[in-house]
Amino acid sequence: MRRTWKTKTASILMIVGGFLGVIFGIVVAAMGFASGAVLAEVLPVLGVLLEGIGPGLIALGVVAIVAGVVTRRKNNWGLALAGAICSLFPILPLGVVAIIFASMGKKEYA
């Protein structure tokens, strides 16, 4: 079956969202380590919270990147939807559009 712009756009949005997730995750984790060292006496929970959110964003970003690349090459709708959902967390509007396009292009996946 011929692939249209919907699946291509969804995979590109997943890759972009994944890269943003990795970048945001690194920044948040770095802020967590810095605030953990600086604000250890004032707000110790903030550093621990940011240290936990950062690696989570990095993991979601990696899943979105891998899903975007595999979806671009192969026809796996489940992986496309999973990658679109993972790209939702770093930047909400981009992830919503990726989910919509992946869902609209479900018929194109074999």
C-alpha cells in the first residue's frame, strides 16, 4: 500500500519530539544535580524530583526516536502509536499532532 504524507509526517514529528525529549531530559537532569548540590538544605526534594524526571524524559525521547526511525522504514502501526505517545511528553502540541497523524494513517500500515 502506498504511504502518504500522514505517516511520513508522524514519523518526522516523533523523531523531532524524541530529540527534544532527550535535550530537555539532559537539561532537567543537570538542573536536578545542580539544585541537589546547591539547595540540599533548603529544598532537598526538588533535586531528587528533577533527577528522576530527567532520565525519564531521556528514555521517552529515545523510544520516540527509535519508533520514528523504524516507522519510517517499516510498517508497524503499534510502534508508531507508541512513539507518538512518547513524543507527547516533551512537547505537548507536537505529540498530539503526531498521535493524530499516526492514527489517521493506520490504514497505510500492513
